[in-house]
Amino acid sequence: MMGLVLGIETSCDETAASVVDEDFHVLSSVIESSIDQHRAFGGVVPELAGRAHVATIGPVVRRALLDAGLDPLNPTILGIAVTSGPGLIGSLLVGLSAAKAYALAWGVPFVGVNHLEGHLFAPLLERSDLEWPLMTLLVSGGHSLIVLQSGPGEHEVLGETIDDAAGEAYDKVARWLGLGYPGGPEIDHLAQSGVAGSLKLPISMTGDDYDLSFSGLKTAVVRATEKQRDLPIADVAASFQAAVTEQLLRKLRGALEHHPVKGLALAGGVAANSALRAGVTDLAKEFGVVAHLPSMAMCTDNAAMIAAAGTYRLRHDGPSSFDLSATPNWQLADVS
Ligand code: KG4
Ligand code: ZN
């Protein structure tokens, strides 16, 4: 199977479209975000996100096709890949309905893609020399998983968060500290000038499984800062960031000890975190494996990663049926 695939992503607040070729070269990638509409609420408001997708999906797809040098009315493409879960139901349905309409109009197949599997394909768009197996830490605003990949599209979930996602914890602590949304970048920035360890925080999940937990840590920050009200906010940020990073690195170290791999990859929005990137770089050195740190653009939600995962799924599983509906809670472990 050779040819171009159009990817469409609307699972959360980004409306994105991208054209990728069979070698995973990105011909175009367009991303519109409704984040500015959500800031005042301290989180993504589903109804606002859905409405924004409705308004922007057409122009975003058109721009992605034009940027790739294709005719936006009748593009020569092999198929369409669209995120069909997990995510916000109203948002997912906008992308999925658009993908079905384009597929019918252009006479091409479409395939529903799992958003998390999309994130796992992001490193393949930046590195053609990936060696397997690969250990991936996927940490975003909605998910936190440690995944063992034996090849593209072949994954085993070793562990995942039992409560909040890592990014969600960053956002909640930032909100508690009176910082803006999303909170991860703000805490990361503040932490540069703070002293980690100023705030005594527990390390959660010290068992030898690979599951994660961040909600206790968030509560601990709230309690501790209520007691130490005069502590500089930068110190709180640095202490929290260090505690999150330590938990993630401990679990990754355990996973690497029991599952020999060739590479260690980061994916998802929290992969932009400076402490995590530094820690993963060191950990990869310690184990003598290659570290794959995505560019900032590939950390966050985009449609190129969906097009890449869709290229694989079209090849291996074939197209989806037009009966396909959105699956808001689609687990990575349930991807065929
Ligand atoms: O993958 P993403 O763009 O959207 C989801 O699918 O969730 O991830 C967004 C999350 C937010 O929670 C945001 O606070 C977090 O990634 N984030 C960070 C950083 N940049 C973004 N967290 C920690 N440090 C950062 N530098
Ligand atoms: Zn995501």
C-alpha cells in the first residue's frame, strides 16, 4: 500500500489535519486550538471545544490539503485516518463525521484511530532509525501510561495511572497556586528558579508494579502549602515537579530492568517537561539505550501522528465501516 493519508484529530481542544506519506514524511500539519476559550475556566469546556471544532474543521482540512500540494476538492489520497477515541464525545464526533463525509465524497476508505496509539507513532515521524523494542512513557493531560512496544502498532500496556493523569496533576496544582491554564508549562518555568525539596512531599506508588498515581501528591501539595504559607511559589513548583518526575523515573527504571529494550521514548504533552526530558536522557544513558525525545510540536496533540497510526491500521486491519461511532473511553489495551 503506497500513498498519502489525511489525518484528522478533534479529540480535545485541538482541531488538526495533516497529510503524511507512506514513509511517514509529514507533507503538512495544521493545528487550530480553542485553548484561549477555555483558559478562564481552568480546563477544557466540552461544549465550547465541540463548537470550535464545528467552526474550524473545514478550513483546517482544506489548509492541510493545500499545504501538501493537493486539490482540496478532489485530493489524490489513499485514505483518511481519524481519531475515534478516547476523548470528548462531542469533539470526537465532529472529526469522525467529517472524515466519513470526505471519504464518501472522494471515494476513499477511512479508519478510526486510537488517540493514544497516535501518540505512540509520533517518534516514528521524527526518527526513521527507531529500533525495537521500545519503552514509551506516554504522559498527557488525560493519560499516563508506560507502554512496551515490540514494533509499530504492537504494544503492551505495562502500567497506567490509577487516578489523575500527570498533566492533570500539573494543571490542578497550578490552579491551586493561582497560575494560568494549562499549568504544566508555568510550573516547569517557575521550577527553574525554585529549590526542589523545600516542600516535603511523599513519593507515591513505591510498589514494584508499573502503575502510577498523582492525586495523593496533589493533595499533599495543598496540605503542605497551607501549613507553610510563606514558602516561595517557585520552591513549591520545583518540589512538586521533582516529586512527579521521581515517580515517573522510578517506574521507568523498574520497567527497563525487567524488559530489555533498545530505546526509551517520551510522548504526550508532559513530554515537554524539562525535568522529565533531562531525567529520561540520563536514564537512557544508564541503560545504554537510545533516548527519543519528541520535538515540542510532536509532544502535543497533532494530526500527523494520527495519519501515521492510520497508515499502519489501514495496512494491517483495513478500513473502518461507516457504522463506526466514537468511543470516548477507548483503552489502548483494547486496540486490536
Ligand atoms: O498531550 P496534550 O497536549 O493534550 C492531551 O491530550 O492531554 O497534553 C497537555 C498537558 C497539559 O496537562 C499540560 O499542562 C501538560 O501537558 N504540559 C506540561 C508541560 N507542557 C505541557 N506539563 C509539564 N511540563 C510542561 N512543560
Ligand atoms: Zn493527546
